[in-house]
Amino acid sequence: MSHTLVYVIADYGDLHDLAFAEVTQSLYHELDPDHQGNLTLKLYAVPPFDTVATGFFLAQTAVNSRLGGRQKFYVNTAPRKDDLKPRVKNAGEGFVYARLHNGCEICAVNSGHSLSFIRDAAEEIREIHCANEGSQFRSRDIFPRAFAQALKTPEAVLGEDVRDTVPDVPEDIVCYTDGYGNMKCAINPEKIMPMIGKDLIVEINGRQQLARVAEGIFGVADGQYCISPGSSGWSYPDGRRMAFCEVVKRGGNAARAFGRPPGGLKITWREA
């Protein structure tokens, strides 16, 4: 394998958590067994069980990537919500392979909305034949080997197409909160642009704030809340543009005011 950049996106907690250390060891062992130095891993944490934040992070970094086949993604947010009854042998959602139109390759747990945002950018989304049970920590004990096999000998482990199992991207929800507390939201900017300059009562997580509709997040005075078209988004192969709005407190932390809502929470608004 030529030099490869792998983004590890997972909900293990802080990047210094033991889980990231153990998964990193497993991935290096499977992907670079001869210690050739042809692999770079970059670790990124998303909130626990948050498949919407996972899917958004994945799409923003994968669909927009210009590295092509040199970049791979190992994605593990597995809340095991596909079956709420007691699990046998720690079974969970399946592991799948996706190749995007730009050449990036992804192996991810097919959970919730983890693949929703990249689905329409994928040329294929296929099942990976590997165990989905037998370990509480599948992303350390099972999936690294399956990831390596899917990249090196795909014909041996890839199964049927599972695109139809990936749900649509929800509308009018929080997707992801950045380090400033700005909330990236699946709101089509065309819905709010006709109200530029007006104040809206925005409700998220049972909390309300008065927010000004602006052309950009700095289009309000310091300390004010605003809702505006954001910096995130990407284009799909058919020409459609996926765009987002942001709910921001200029000079402050909007997410804190709304109780730090996780991905997937609904957003409503009305004119003040």
C-alpha cells in the first residue's frame, strides 16, 4: 500500500481515551504489518452515540476531500440501536464499505445516520463479510482486520449492495457543534434568506433564543444570536448542493445556551 491517510472518526470520548489508543494499535498492525511507515492515522472524536454528528463530520471531510484514493476513513459510532432487546454476544450494526465519486474509501458501522450524508456521493455501499458479534469492542478486535481486507482484497470480503438500508438526511435538525459552540444545522438556507434582517424565536432542546437572520455569522453585533448560511456543505455528483445554516452567538457559545444539544434534535423557529 502506498502512503495512506486514515481518518478515524469514533465516539470513544476524549482523544486521550484508552479506546483510541487500542484501536490505533490494531489499525497500524493490520494496515502496516511490516512497519513500512506508509500509514498516517488522524483521530477525531464525536459525541457518544451521535450518528448524526458522525455522518456530518464524515461527509464534510470525505466528500470535500481532494486526496482521492490516498485517503481512507474508519468510522465507528455503534449505539446498537437497531435492536433494543438484550443482545447476544454483543452483536451490533453491520460493517460496510463505501467508495465515493472522488475516490475516497470508507469503512463504517452502518448505524443510524452515520452514512446518510455521504450516501448520494457514493458509487457503491456494500456489506463487509465479517463478524458483527463476539466482542464488546468490535472496533478493536474485529473491524480493523475487516477494514484492511476491504482495502487490500475487496473481492474476498465485499458482499451485496446495502445502499437502501441508509436513511435520508433529516431536515431542520442540529447536526454538529464546533469548538466555538456554533451549531451546524440541516436547514436549507433558502428557507431563511427571505427573512434577512428579521428576528426569529429559535427553539432547540426546549430552550428559546431571539436570533437575527443574517447573511453571515458576523452580520450581527457582538453578543447577539444569529442564524445564517454557514461555511459547511458539499456538492453531490448530480450537481445538487448540500448547504447548511448555523445558529451562532457572536463572541459567545450558542450551544451552551441551548443546553448543548446532540445531533438529531429538531429546530423550530417563528418570527418574533
